[in-house]
Amino acid sequence: DVKVTQSSRYLVKRTGEKVFLECVQDMDHENMFWYRQDPGLGLRLIYFSYDVKMKEKGDIPEGYSVSREKKERFSLILESASTNQTSMYLCASSQDSPTNEKLFFGSGTQLSVL
Amino acid sequence: LAKTTQPISMDSYEGQEVNITCSHNNIATNDYITWYQQFPSQGPRFIIQGYKTKVTNEVASLFIPADRKSSTLSLPRVSLSDTAVYYCLVVSGYSTLTFGKGTMLLVSP
């Protein structure tokens, strides 16, 4: 079974700190994604990557950046954390497919910015 | 990108069949209909995908009428552990997946 591992389950940071959220997948998937999930808003796509060193903006990229130096690892970076970035962050990966059927998600990182 | 509309919430009792309908009036020829399930404090999990007619797996069935403007996820004989949020997505190859707010299904004893 595919495993998507997020480095932290819970994280507490202070306003203005630089925050790194790490995600690793073990199935050689080409595609990786970062979403955030907030009550009443569903999942919103922040950034995604179709290949090493490639990145594309999602629906809400402001205040975030990403890094994909290796195929299995996709990092989300909050350059200067703010309280409105308190959220559940979900990483996902998928194989290239004409039917695009399966995203595999990690368990999420609940980030609190104080 | 086809927009989907599904009920915000549904209630059921253990042992009942639950049908969650999703409308997607603007679905394109190359689009597939995909459903995910999300338990609290977990990421969403793929349940089922279909293009037309009926698809069944060990978890659910998916019914898609000929015009494909809607679809119905059917969960047979639900249990308390089926309490979750269910997302309907319309996807095409190599596109990003957009999750709406989903349907919160609450199964009671």
C-alpha cells in the first residue's frame, strides 16, 4: 500500500517564524500536492508538483512556497508564519493516470501559529 | 472545471442503505466521477470512480445516468464507522483535484 508520511502530526509555531512541513511518499509517484483544510471551507490546494524541481501554484499559494529536490519528498514552507495560517495541512501524491483516480493522502499536520 | 453540488449533511441509522447524490451539470466528455471519504483527523481516502452506468466495489456502488449530469454514491448497510465526510469530484486526466465541502454523513445506532 502507498504510504505518504508527514513529518509532524502537531506543530506549534510563533508568528514570524519560518516553518517547514515535510512530506515523503514511498511509491515513486510523479505528482505531489499540498492542501490545507479549514472548518467550513473544505480542502484547498496550495501548491503541487508534477516532477522534481517543478512546482505549480494552486488556488491559495500566497504566503507559501514549496521545494521538490527529490521525487519522493515535497516540502511546504511558510516563510513568515501568521495566525491565519493555523490549519490542518495535508500532503498527497498520485501516479500519472489518464483517469486521475487516486490521490493518496498523509495523516495531516495540525499547525497552530500563536 | 465541472462544479459539483452535494448535500451538506445526511443522517442515517445502522443497517440502512445510504444514497448520496451529486450533481455536475457541466461535466465534460473526458471527466470521471470520483468519490473520497474522510474520517476526522485523517486525510481523504479514495472510495470509487466511474465514467458511466454502474460501478461496484467492496465498499460502495456508484450509479451514473446516461446524461452523466449527476451521480449517486450508494453505501449498503451502513455502520457507525461509516460516519465521515464524503466528497464528490469530477476529474480528468492530469488535472488537479478540487475538493468541495463534501457531505457529512452521520450514522446513529
